[in-house]
Amino acid sequence: MPQTPPESAVVLFNGTDLSNWTSQNGSEPGWKVEDGAMAVVPRAGDIITKETFTDHFLHLEFMTPDMPEATGQAKGNSGVFLQGRYEVQVLDSYGIEVPGMGDCGAIYNQFAPLVNACKPPREWQTYDVIFRAPRFNEAGEMVENVRITVLQNGLVILNNAQLPSTTGGSIDAEVATPGPLRLQDHGNDVRYRNIWVVPLPLEGSDKY
Ligand code: MG
């Protein structure tokens, strides 16, 4: 069953429409809504949220298609780009013994997931992400890298990974500015549902 968003959540997709999304150039998103999920329409392009985020918690659910003949990066590929810049890979990596930096749950080309937490294709899976934006000093120099923690289907697959840079295909290099959530069209019929974000304060506080 889909997880219920908390009251403080910004609900980005609740199964009905794409009103919180655009294409990357600002036009109507070309993806379709079907059976309470949003589905990649191959070659429609990536989609991004209208809202942008700094530190945040993200929950979403995804399902890869069954492509028994496909292998590697051609097998149910999509991706979740935090701030539009850092890709947590979505792929059918079910059953792979030692997942690599291109497999499902990887920070693409930077970190492999700690374990393979993948379910088979055509089953709903969850990502729960804690995203901490990079920090800068008064001179504008980065003093702390972006940090990403990811749970896949309830298992920790990335523990506070500190990324040296954006991943390939970042929307921009403006890493000091907030960015949208972005979902990748990699040509495969990957589906998403129940997408919400809880913005987080940049520092601890006794009153949220
Ligand atoms: Mg991808």
C-alpha cells in the first residue's frame, strides 16, 4: 500500500494529474497518467517540478517494466534527479549480486548502492531520500559537499554519501541555488506514484 504523506508534505503527484510538473523547457509535460501512476512517454523528455527545493526529504514509488530481453542500461532505465542535478538511478537491477555505480539505487557513476534492495520488474518499490544541499562560506566557496541518504524498499542503500560533483546530465552548475525534482525519460516505460517532499530546515531549530 502507498505510504501516506505527512501534513507538512508538498504533494507533487497524488495519482490524478501533472499540474505540479513541466517539461524542462517549461512546456506541458508529455508524460501520461494511468491507473493512478505517471508513466514515462518515451522521447517526451524529462519532467521537473514547478517547485524547487533545498534540504528535503523525498518519498516516491516507482515500477520498472518487464524487459526480459534487455540488459544493462537498456533495462527499465529512468532516474530521480535531486535538485535536477544528482541522479539516483532507476533501473531493473533485480537479482544482480553486486550492484555497481550504474545500477538501481546508485548515485549515477559515483556511488554503488550498499546492497541490492531491488524488487522484480512490475512491482512497486519505494525510495525515501534525505537530501542535504551543499554549504558555502561567505566567499561563496563550497565548504561541504551535497549529502544524500537513500532507503530503497526500507533498506539503507546510501548512507550520507558525499558527492564530489553533480552527476551527468545535470540541469545546470548552479549548485548553490534550489532545484526541482526531475524524473528521467530514458526511453523506457517506467512508472511513478505517490510523490511528496518535506522541505527541511537548513539548521537545527527548536521550532519548526
Ligand atoms: Mg537513469
